[in-house]
Amino acid sequence: MIGRLPGEDQDDVHDVPDARAHAWEDVLASLERDVEAAEAMLTGPHDAAPAATAGAGWQPPQLDGPVPDHLVARARDLLRRHAAAQAGLTRSLAQCRAELDQLRPGARGGAVRSPAYVDISA
């Protein structure tokens, strides 16, 4: 056979693409868990703290080659869900900031009120 060394097993040729596909599947599964955590923050109870910070210390995966053809639709759906979660979290953050601004002294248009009397009997 041309391009093969004597003694090479025929199955070894197919292991490389399968290994690449498995690596992509693992990365997509990890990214899907992160998106699910972000989606849960948007839809879950507002008094519950997230179990972990999904993006803390995130590093881009080091993968060889493009996304395998059979995973392209899954990757595109993940990208769409990520963009929707990002937009939702951005809106939620803006709403929280606006609510915090309303809680600051003087935020309601009046002057900051100070105490009118001081108790000096203590």
C-alpha cells in the first residue's frame, strides 16, 4: 500500500478522525454546560447564587482541524444559545445597575437628608 508503513494496522488510519471528533464532542459538551449554567441564571430563582463561575479561568480549547461536519449544526445551535444568554445577562446586569442607582442616597431627585437632631444625652 502506498503511503503506509509495513505493519501498520488499517484501523489506525481511522482513529485520527475519530479522536478529533471525540475531542470536538468533549469541547462542545463542556461549552453546552456553561451555556446551560448561564441560561439557568436567567430563568432560575433570583435569590439563588450560581454554584460556580463557569467562565473563571477559561482557556480556548486547542483542537486540530475544523469542526467535523456532523457536529456543525450542534456548534451553530450552541453559538445561537450563547449569544442569547449573553444578551440576556447583559440586560439583567443593566437592570441591576439601574436598580442599585435608585437605592443610592439622592437618587430620587432630592437632596441628601441628614439627621435633624443629635442625641447628646449618651
